[in-house]
Amino acid sequence: MKKSKAILAGLILGTAAITLTACDPPMPPEVAAALAEQTYTCVEGNANVSAPDAMADLMWGWTDSLSYACFDPEPAMTATAVLQADNPELEISAADSECEPAVSVPFAVDAAVLIYMESEVNSLSVSPKSIAGIMDGSITNWKQLAKDNPGYDMPDYPLTIVPAADALALKAMTSYLEDQGIKVNNKVFEASSETTIDQYSLLEEGQVALVPNSYAVYLGLYPASIYLGQDADDFPIFATPDVSGMQSASTQWVMKTTEAAITVTLDKSKVPTPPEGSDIAPVPYQAIYPVNLNVCDPGDLVPRAVSRFLLRLDSQGALAASNYAPIPEFLRIAALLKVSAGLPTPTPTATE
């Protein structure tokens, strides 16, 4: 038996019972948002879910929350966190999926960052040209970064590299630099899909590494901001790889939808959307890339129902307090509708 459970369903849900299937007309965004936050769909069964190491704690919390959401007398739906090699029904990954996904949508935002260890440098900013210089091996001393750090006396000390670079982070940083019109001639970083968080936990004095921002936050290491010059009042402009900067850049994503997937590309000419309650968008940190949610089993509704649960706003809010940034609202609603195709329609609980 399959049915859905509603939480605090309001009048908007009672008057907008639109079935979430691929054949139905598009649901108005405001209705989809209300439905997403006030309802979830329980389908009996379990979905094995794999997630990146930096998302492991969150995944345990989500699976625990799900066990309290879908239980008797509702259909009992659970999710089990598994290793990537365990053939999951649902996969959260920034890399290419291990399965042939029936559905793939963005779920979180990660970024490429330079992390560093230099005891005389409390905060570091690096211009796009200097990042390219680090990558081609022409910048080998911290003193060469003095122009990117106005007001700071940079140490005269060798700048060395951790050669192994996460392949996705290297690709994202290279794409960002090329979008800035900078020719990249990487000679020092070696792209690897086998990097792990712990190999960057003990940087040596003077070292720089190129990693996903989720690694940096997880390890409590310092990522460099990108120095973009001076404004009209001669104040420095920095793009910072924090939640605000990454989210600002993610509003510049342009979405492309196919029957099975939603993909995004960055349009640097698109004006970033300010966060709610603000008139000004933070300077976007544009060396970002999506972490995707992949439904691997095309014939099972449980992974879709679990995906729907994970795309609710409270789960995205948990991301903002973790090692990742949440996706923008327009993309979240589109992803929600994509994974919900074929699920029973969430309806308000009957009242006396």
C-alpha cells in the first residue's frame, strides 16, 4: 500500500491538488514550494543512499529524521547510508554517477578552493592571474602575492604545492579562470579522482593545495578568497568561498532540463540574486560546481520519495550549516518536481 502524509497542510494545498507526474502541466512555483515544505510522501521500503564523506554526518541525521516521519500507520519508509561501492539506489555525488541514473538533479553546491598553511598569513586572497601563476609554476614565493593582499606584508618564504588535486576542483578552477579570459597552463597539479579528505589534514609550512571547499570546511582549514581588484572608493573586492559567496554564484546558474536530468552552467553575465531581506547580492564566488542527487533504480518509487524528502527546505537548511551550500530556490523547486514524477500526490490530512 502506498499513500502520503501531510504535515500542517494549509488551504493552499487543499485547493492545489496537482499530481506530480511528468505528464501534468507545470506546478506553479509557489504551490510547489508550499507542498514541499508541508508534505512528504511515504512509500513502503528502504533505499540505500551513498554520500560524500563530508556529508556523512548530515546523511545520518536525515536517515534518522526519515525514520520518524514515515512509520506505522503510514507506509514504513527508511533510508540506509552505505558506502559508494555498495550499489546504492540513491547516490549523492559531484562526480559521475556509478550507476546509470534514471533521474539526476542538483542537490548542493561545492567549490574549488586553494587552502594554505603559512603561519605569518592570517587570511589570504589570490587574484585570478596569480592562481594561474601558481598553477603554471611561475609563483614560487609568498612575496609574489603581495599585490593581491593590499595592506599586508607577505612573507619572503617558498610557496610549495601539494601535487594531488581533486579532479572536480581542478576542473572547476580551470573553467573559472578561462571564463575570466585567462589562459591556464597547469604544470603543478595532478588531477585525481582518488583524493580523500585526510590527505590534506597536515599541510606543511608554505604549502598550497587545490581541493573542494567541503574538504576545507570539514578540516577547519583556511581557503583563499579571490582578489578582484578595487572598487570606485578604492576598497578591495573579494570573492569569498563561504555559503554567501557560493550561493550568490549559484543564482547565476542557468538550468537545462531533459526527461531524466537537470544540469546547470554558470552565466557570469547573469546578475546574482540578493538573498531574501537584502537588496545587494554578495560578490559571487564563481569557481563552483553542483553535487548531484542520482536516482539509480528506475522502477522503484522509494528512492524518488526519499529524494523528495531530502529536497525539503529543512534539509537544505542543514546543508547551509555544514560543509556545503544549498542550491538556490528556483533550482530546488525544479529538482523537487523532477524527482517527484510518478509519486502519489501529497494531499492534506482529512479534518473533522
